[in-house]
Amino acid sequence: QVQIVESGGGLVQPGGSLRLSCTASGSMFNILSMGWYRQAPGKQRQLVATITIDGITNYADSVKGRFTISRDFVKKAVYLEMSSLKPEDTAVYYCKTVLTTTVGYWGQGTQVTVSS
């Protein structure tokens, strides 16, 4: 069984920064990629950033230049450094760990609120 646990969310003022962490545990041979997605109230879940085992990154246009994803696959962990946060970044942030092209696991999510 695989468990995905996110941490680091919270309340921050516009222009501020936060660092999200995600750790996977359980039975898994290897990780193909890990990533962050977010879902705001009334909206669909959308990609924020992903990173592959080879370090290839992909970012949503809305976060490019402000967010940075990094990983430590030995620790089965992925991080998201968020800066210059905007109110529209407010959402529940979910971590996804992809093991194969058809197998992936989601965490429970961590709330990020950007408000003054």
C-alpha cells in the first residue's frame, strides 16, 4: 500500500512565500514522476508542476517564474517552493506520485490560502 502525505500549507499574505513538501511511503519499485496539482472551490483540479525521475520539469503557465519544483526520489519526496503568491493561488494542493503509465497515487491535499 502506498501513502502520500503533503505538508506545508497555510495562510500567507499576497507576495509571500510557502514551501510544500510531499513524501511517499509504502511498497513501490520506482517513481516515474511526482507532481503538484491544485483545486480551487468550484473549479477542476489542474496541474501546477511535475518533475520526472530524470529531473524534467513542467509548469503551468500561471506559476512559471514564481514556483519551483524539486525532488529527492531517494527519499521519495517532492517539494514546491512558491513565491510571489497571489490570491488566485488559493486552493487545495495535491501531490501525485506516478509509478507507471497507469498507476498513480494522490495525497489528501494541503490548503494554501493567500489573503491579506
